[in-house]
Amino acid sequence: MKKIVFILFTLFVSINIYGQRRRNLNAPPVTSRAPTENDIAKRQREIDERKDEYVANFLKTLEADDFQKEILKQYIDSFYQEKIVIFKGKYSHRDERKKALETLKGLHFVEVKALMSDADIVKLTDFIDGKFDDQVEPEDKKKKKKRRKKKKKDGEKSDEN
């Protein structure tokens, strides 16, 4: 009887392990339903929040004053809206879409470049090309959280004494 229980147990465990190996981890998860309107709206809100955070982090790195930053923020928002229109548009070949994006990059920020310094223009072109790294900010947030935790711990210790 013990042998049968042991064999069934090992068989059960080996089937589970085999099934987990067969699953492709790089594939998107299979869902049993289509996204609802609420799911789509929630995802769009998350995208907009992330875009606003990304633009805000970029604007913090510039040497311009607040007025110039606000104008640049409006230009960046309109740039991304026009870029989405280009991506949603129908082109017969991808080279046409690529050419349309290049003309958009070249012509959209002409007025803003007259207002800004050369260093800020270089940062702006890197931002448009996707070379801007905003990962510096989360590290600062982590440090602030650690400081808050330390202050709370220190405050709790002083309350006990």
C-alpha cells in the first residue's frame, strides 16, 4: 500500500512539473474574455499618467524658466497626439510612415528651438528620439522612503524611552 501511495504521489508531482515546463513564459497570458470598456479606459488613464510623469521628469532636467517649460510641455503633448495620428493612419509602405515621422520631428519644434538654449535643444532631440532616461527619479524616491522609515523608527524609539 505504501508503494502505491508513493508511486501515485511521484506521478502527480512529475505531471505538475512537466506541465509547468511546457508553458511559454514569454507569451502573453491567455485570458478568457475580451477587455471591457472599463479595462480600456483604465489602461488609457495609466498610459496618460505615465506619459505626464515622463514629460515632467524631462522638464525638470531643463535649464529653462517655468514659462518656457509650460510652452514646451504643450508642444510635446501635441507632438505625441500627431504621432499617434500618423501611427493610426494607413500608409502603403512603412517607408512613407517613417518619412512622415521624420518630417514631424523636424518641423514640429521649430518655434520652440528659437526660445531654448543649445543644451536644452540637444536634450529635447534626445527626448524625442527616446534616449531620455527617467530612471534617476525613482532612486530619489526610494531614498526618501528609506529616510521616512528611519525617521519613523527613530520616532518610535524616542517615544518608548
